Amino acid sequence: MDRTDTPFTCQDVSERLIDYHYDELPATERGRVARHLARCGDCARAYCALHADLTALGWSDDTARPGTDLHQRLRGAVERRFRRSLWQRLSLAVRRPIPVYQALAFAVLVLLALWFALPARPLSSTNAALQPSDRQVLIENYDAADLMALSPNTL
């Protein structure tokens, strides 16, 4: 089904009623709105009420309508008036709930997997660089009394 063939919802039609009334919609959209109005009683009543209101204001089909430049200027003025400031848009972006919990849990699992998968490394790089004969000398010259002399609260 092509996108132009899908029927409009009531929300879609309500957004286009004024443009439909003034015949400012493209032919495909106008046809889709007309089909919806033929099927939906609520939207048809809303269109009749809009038509009656515009007629009561004197904006019927036989009176001169404002030009498209006025229409564009009004839309621009409304957009400028109700557009959020940069700070409001940034604060909304920061406060927007973002589903990062799954990504955070995945990152933690990856880190844990790396922690257990990688081989253990020596804590001191100087001891790892010693040859076996050098290690033997260190073990032979080891004296635990030296540790006690450095700090009496060690043990």
C-alpha cells in the first residue's frame, strides 16, 4: 500500500481542515481528507462547525481571502513567537529519558569479560624484568627484620 493511499487519522484531518476549507491542499491530500470526512462523523461535524464559524466571521468562499504572503507571514510570526529558546531546547534534550541502561550493562559485562579473560600481570614491572638469577639473589638477601625496622605497625 502506497503512503498516499493510507487513510488519514482524525488527528491528520484536524490539522488540515482549514487548508481543506480554503482549497490549499495538494490534490492527493485533499482527496484523502474528503474520504475521511465521508467516513468519520466526528471530523465531518468539526468541519461543518469550522465552516459555520468562518462564514459567521465573513470569510466565506465568495469574499476575498487574504493573500498567501499574509498567510506565510502569520505562520512565521507564530513560529517565532512559540519557538523554544536555545536554553529550553538544550534543557529538554538533557532531561529527556534515554534508555542507556542496556548499553551501560553491556559495557560492564564487556569490562568484566576482559578482566577475567586477560592474563594476570605482575604488579611491579621491575620484578618482571629480572632474570631468574637476579630473583635468586633477592630471595637470598631477604630479611623480614628490615620490614619491622621500617614500620612497627606492619604486622
